[in-house]
Amino acid sequence: MDHKKEQQKQQAARAAADYIKEGMTIGLGSGTTSRYLIREAGKRYGQGLHFYGIATSRDSEQLAASLGIPLLEPEQAGKIHLAIDGVDEIDREFRAVKGGGGALLREKIIASWAEEVIWIMDESKLVERLGAFPFPVETVPFGMPFVKRRIADMGAVPILRMGDGKSYLTDSGNFILDVQFAENTDISQAAEQIRDMPGVVETGYFGQMCSRIAAGTSSGVKVMENPHRAV
């Protein structure tokens, strides 16, 4: 474990938790960084800050419930005031790639409905150009072989994600292809092309969805507002 990175994730999570206000419904992200956020949110709930959560994965749901955070199902959530989640990489234009934890579909649904979105991270996730992290593509099982071939025809390398010696299944019962693009590929254009393929459920390209980011760095937490987000 990289203790420096973990410390930076914790710092970012604490900074983001400051945006949780009384009575809000909060989209709770998934993955290692979001686990710090959920623990911090649970601590504050225990101290008297009342809010509701809506989880983006079963793992996050279980953790939040164990900490006493009251959870809503999608049909119960009239409004999502704030979503907080980690990222796998984000560039200077606030364009993000997510899905390393396998929850990209639910994460994107929650983020798209939230009034505000905060991405939290350690400083290694801040990149000059997207593409170093394998690009996740969620597919229905029947369509996966066809999508895999179509992506390979684009000149990229798609690899079926595995877990415990078998094909990894998302909470929605789908497969994930982790795609490595050629250098200098325009990720936003490639994502749009892949998204249109029959059999693709969602991709890990989250564009400029966030309202702001909170990044833990060696010199403390940096909170940066996204000037590109369409309101």
C-alpha cells in the first residue's frame, strides 16, 4: 500500500465531506477513495449531521448501512443534491475517466442526476492527457464478443476484465472490457464511437460532469472549481 496516496485520498474525502449539509441526499461513490468518504460521512452522521445516501454499488451500500447512514432506493430519491466519487484519471479540462472499480454505470446515473458533483482523488490521478488508465466499457454479455471485435477494429486493445478466475460481472450483471487505446487517441471521440455500438451499456468517459474536484496533494488539499460544467 502506498501510504502517501492513501493519506491524500483521506484528505480529499474529508474536504469533500464538508459540502454535505443537513437534509441532503448524497450520491455515495464506489472504490477505495469513496470508502474514505463514506466513512467520514458516517462519522459526521453519528455526530448529528442528518442526510440520506444513495449508493452506486453493493459494496458502498453495505459500508454505508454498517455506519448507520440511511439509504434510499432510486424510486425514493426525488432529488440528489450532491454526488461524491473517485476518479481513475482527470485532465486539466476536467474531463474524467472512471470505472476501475466496476461501478461505472450506476456511478454515471447518479452523477448525471446530481445537482452538484465532486470528484475526489490523490494527486496521481491528475494527468496531462487521458489514456494511461485502461478505459472501461460495460457491455451486455451477449454483445461482448461483437463489441470486442469492433473496438479492436478501431486499433485499440480490448481485454475482458476477470475476477476470481472468471469473467467479472458488474452489479447489473454485465461484462467490462478494459481498453488500451493507441497513443494520442482522442478519448472523448473514441468514447462516443464506442457508446454507439449495439451491446454497449456505458463507457467510463465522464466528460466534464463534475462541479469541482478535491485532490489530496503533498502540499495539502486542492479544491478546484470546474468552469466548463454546463449547469
